[in-house]
Amino acid sequence: MSFTIGAPERLAEARADSTLRWAEIAGKKVFILRQKGKHEEICFDHGRMLAPQIEEGVFPEILDTIQTATDLSSDLMDTVTRAIYRSLSDDVYDACSDEFRAGVLALKEGVLGGLDDPGFSALDVKDAVVAIDVGNLAEGLAKRMEKPLAAEVSGTIGYIISALLSYRRGRSRISVSSEVMGAREKIGRKLRRFGSSRRRVGFGCTAVGAAPALCADGRALHARNFDGAFFAWNNYPGIMIIDETEARPDWHKYVAIGTAGLTYSGGISGMNSAGISAAIHQMSTARYDVGRPGRGYAIAPFLQQRILRECASLDEVEALLGGARHFASWTIVVSDAKAGACARFEISGGAQSVTRTDLGDRFIQTNHFLAPGTMEQHDFFEDLHFTPTFGKWLETRARYATVERVLADHVGRGTMGTDAAIGILGDPADGQIDGAPRSFGRTICKAYGIHGCITRADPDRAAPKDEVWFSIGNRKPGPHSDYAGFAIDWQGLDLAPAGYRAVRTPNTVSAEMQASMSDYVDAFAAVSRPKGPDGSYLGRDPTDEEAADHLKAALSKLDAACERVEDAGETDFAFRYARARLRHEAGEFDAAATDWDFLLSLAKSGAVKVHDWERTLVMILSAATAFARSRT
């Protein structure tokens, strides 16, 4: 299939050398942004050239998560959460480098200048850009507040009191302190909303890499899914090729995959002209640093962009990360095609440390710490670097086990390459139940998966035949979309079509299952990203009536998903499990009991493989439904 690429568009008031083109691929529009200049200039042009797409894309969804997370239908709780969010967002922004803040201001100027009646403010733009690390800090703060009163909690309480004093000017410290201490544990529970499904759902990225010697075509492979439950991401996906080397010839050109409004375009997935590829993964921590003004901190995705811009080796990556100041905990995996090597860098904001683990000729990364004895503890209450729930603890390790098995198989057969990576990113196996297939759950491809990206770096950097492939978002879930490939011309700073792959999922995913998975995504979005009748985000908690409507819409989609696969003679645990839970929530206890009984029979018969944890959950939740039925 050939791409249709429109003529370059230029902007009269552009600050950098920027051109925008639109490609149509399988009926989907994808932007191609070529930029040459300084970071601040590039940010302005991005905002100005894509202003309508930013307004209709992911920004409103990010802002909705912030507004909803601070709407707790309680005067004290609303005030506390808004004060803390305002303080965290301002502190993160003020602590960032001058270069980063100048870029945010330039983006704001570009976006607001390109819209006749902007739907958000300058403050909204700033909040949206730093929200990814603010959410991490808020979750860590909540974790601390849930702990018994102890020395490490006192600083957190002091931070909250200071935030409230600033937010509620004129109040005395004594009265504010009394409010906070009187509701300390409740505040901790409520702050979980900053890190809950409305903010951090989609905490499930998976990456895999292989050196040139392991790949059939002799080019290094670095692939990842990006998960985040920002369903508007695929409204305007795109590819950017950027050159900031005019003032700094020692830097490198880079290609990045993103969406309209993502100023740190290299902060998700990308590669540079030195053959370096990188992918970032979110972790949970209660060991964090809110930053101090003028100290040159960096949100983690911007650090990854700097890796692509400034590094030509794993040692240079280590030096850059080691010399930076961090807010929270992340993992960045980096591969070097020239050296045929890769490394994992685990970052701790609170300890201001970076742990490097050299991984040889391949890597696997999910969302748990892997450096032995340095980061994660497994006590689900007292640990500082933590996995939020036992279910997530199982889930991230299941994805790791699945990739480990499939990667070894491809390497052993000599079939590792772009097509193999597309299959891995869409793999439906559950590594906790011996690789048995599932639609969603402990699988690599999630209901909240946004996109998949694959970089192919040539070890010969004299005349590299580099490519980047990414899912274009024309199907749900995102990683099951079609993939477009682009060849990279570093010298000419240009991109050309390199290929196209229609959706490629393993043979275990039937057409009926694929369609049902799309219904499941719609059901998931209906309750996790609620909208009003006009299609706009609520920006608050739904009313009881609205929540009932959202549940009804979600259940309708789940009914369709269940009926389609079961009419085809298939059975899927995840669809029935989700429907049972939503039926219970909607007060449809008889219907929920039918689903719980069905799931229990599956577990008992062995017709579908079920993990012991799932079996336990079903038994507990079915008992809750039975109790609710007895009370009606």
C-alpha cells in the first residue's frame, strides 16, 4: 500500500525552519513535522502549526483528569486536593530548567495564538505539560499519607499545610494544621485519585529490544507499546524529525513518535542519528523530590528527549542522567546499534540516584524495578518503591514472562525483525497462566494501549538505512492498528514511506475477538473518561444520573463483546469479569450473579485457565453480589 502525503505547509510567523505535511494511510491522517532550530522555536512552531489538532486532541483529556481528580464533592477535600495539585504543579514547573520552561511558554504562545477562541488557558497548557510527573508525585504523597504517623510523614504533612496556607490566604497555621491532622488518613486515601484510573490508568507499557546480530536483517530493533488511557491520543498521531544541532554541532538529529501537543516529542519513543533508541517506563514510588526553583530539574520524558538529542553512547546516557535532578521514579531503556548493546537506567527522585544495568544484546522492560536489591521492596504497605496492588505486581511480571518466551523463540529461529515486533506488541498471552490467550488483563496489549512504535537502527552509521514504524491508530486498541514505516534521511532531514503493515495479531486472535476487543475499549472509555451528552469531557465527577448513563453505555458494549465471541464458540474471561463488576455497580445483582456463576464454573472446569488470584477475586466478589441480592 502506498502513502498519500500532502504538500509541505509553512507558517509565516514560524520561528524555526518548520514544515508540516499530512499523510493519509489506510484512511487515517497522520502528521509529519520537520523542524530545525532551537528547542524554544520548535515548541512555538509545534503549537502554532498544530493548534486546532491540540485543541481537539489529548490536551483536553489531560486537563479533564486534573479537574476530575480535584473534584471530591467535599469542601475540605476539594480545597486540600486543589491546593496540593496547584503546589505540586507549580513546584515542578518552577524547578525545571530555563530551557524547558521557555519551551512551555513558547508552546503556550503558539497554541493560544493559533486559536480564535481557545478552550483552555495559559495555566492549563503549563499544567498539561508537567502533569505526567505531577501525577507520580501525588501518588507518592498519597502513599506516605496512608502510613502510620512517623518521621518520614512529617515533611509531607508540612508540605500540605504550606500548600493550604498558600491556597487559602489569611488562614492561620494552627487552624490549617488542625484540619490536616484531623483528616490525615482520609486525605491520603482521597489523594489516591491523583494516581487512580482517571490519572494513571494505563500504567502498563512493554518494551523489547534486540541487537543487530540477533535480527534477521542485521539492524537493531527497539520496540515498545505506550499505554496511558488517553484515548484522544490517536486523533492526531504523528512523526517528528528534529534538528537542534545548528548551535550545538556535537548534538544529534532525532526522530520521535507522538501526538499533537507533545512538546517533549522524544519523551515517549524515538531514535537519533547516532543509532541510539530509547523508551521510558513509569514506576510507582513514595521516595520523591518535589524540586526547588533554579536547580535545573527535568521531568523524565524531557530527559529522554535530551538523551536522543545529546547522546551517542550508553556511557553518555549514564553521564547525562547521573548529572540531572529527578522528581520521581522511572526506567529508561536505551539501545546502541553501533555497539550492539543496551542498558536499563532506573531513576530514583528521592535518592537522586540512577542505577545502570548493562543488558548485553537484548532487553525486556515492563513496569517493575529489576536491578537486584536496589529499588523495589515487596511489602505492599511499608515499601517506598512500590507496586500499587498485588494485581499489578502479577500483571507487570506476566508481560515480562510473555516477552521473554517470544523473544527467545524468534532469536532461536532467526526471525526477529519488524513483523515479529508487531506480533509481540499485540501478543494476547498471559504469562501468569502459562501463556494462555486473553483479550485483556495480564497481556502486552491493553484496553488502554495507545500505540506501538518500533525503531530499526543500522549499525553502519556511515550510510545508515534506519527506519521507524508506528501504529497509526485506525483500530482499537491502538497497538492493533495498522503500522506505517518511514525511512529516515538524516542528511536531508526528511522522512519517506518505507512500508505498510495491515493489522497483524497472532493467529489466536480471531476476527470476532478483535471486534469484541474494540467494544471492550469503548466500554472502558465510557466509565474511565466520562463525557456529557455533547461529547465534551465533564471535568468533574459525574452526577448519579450521569454515572448511571455511563454504566448503561459501557454494559451495552460489554454485552456486544460477550455475545460476539460466545456466538463464535469462544470464551473470554476478561469480558465476563468486567461485565459482572459493572452489573453489580449498576445494581443489576441478578445479572451480575449469572456472570459470577459462569466464571466460577469456568474456573472449576478448567475450560479456561484461571490464576489463583483471579479465582479468589471472583469468589469474594460473587459473595458480595449474593449479599447485595439478599438485601434487595
